[in-house]
Amino acid sequence: MKAILQRVASASVSVDTKLISSIERGVLVFAAIGPDDTKKDAESMASKVLKMKMWPDETGSKQWKRSVQDIDGEILCVSQFTLLANTRKGHKPDFHGAAKPEEARLLYDHFVSKVQNLYLAEKVKNGVFQAMMEVGLVNDGPVTLEIDTNPLKKEKNLDDATPQNGNAIPDSSAGGLPQELLG
């Protein structure tokens, strides 16, 4: 399961110009379900969303000290299968890395339910699964974080993306530049 968390001053979701949900200060969560994701992944993601330290302490002097629960913030969850797009080949995204809609809906609903149960249900809002939505937000920071419950799969995908011409991904000792650019 993959999610993008954005710290927001406010956020909203509309479908066909009708406002569905809105929040004030809190977290906007874009969540995607993969075919191998489980209830355990959804529960782990719910915990991460609630406990992620995205705000400074009360004085503002130390960053990354408080979670959405600590600030009594709100959460807006939006399903977004496009987070799992494979864009390595060509110019058309490949969405085979996303779960089928029926399976994804069950796990996504479990995720949202878990966030509501672990926090305060009235502070957790939701978009409309599988709908074309208009998402409005006012970023706070901006602070945007990516969370993946299966980082090993992600690392494997990065390994699979190593160029076939024998050139490895450049190391940091070369300043991150490929050999051909270094002369």
C-alpha cells in the first residue's frame, strides 16, 4: 500500500462540483492499494498516518515533533490508484501495479475505518472511491511525505530499473553524475 501525506491548512473533495468532504488543519492522504496488499498493510498505514510527526512543537522551535493526533487535526482520505503507475517505459502510464477495483475498495474501506477507529471518526473524512474528484488543498509548508508499506518490493522495482547497458546507478562519490558526463 502506498500513500502520499500532505500537511494542509485545509482540503476538500468535490464530485461533479458538489462538495463531498472538507477539512481544516490536518493531513490529506492519497492512498493506493496494490494487488499484494493485505489488511495488515492497511492497518500499518492507518497507524503511520496517525503517528507521523509532521508538525513542529508548540513553540515552533523544533520541527517534526507532533502528529495529526497531537495537534487535534483532521484527516481527508482520497483513493488514488494512479500512485502505483509504472512510468518507466514510454509515455503512457501502466496501472497493472494497482489492485482490481473490487479488491482495492475492500482494503481502502478497511484503511479508512481503521483510521476512524484509532482516532476520532468525526475528524476523518473521505472522498468517493473510483470517482473523478476535484481535490482542493492549501499546503502547509509544503510538507509532502510518501509512505509505502512494502519498501522491499519498491527496492526490487528500483533494482529492476537498472539500465540494461551495464551502467549502474551512479554512486555519490561522483556527485551523482553518470561517468559519461564526468569525462
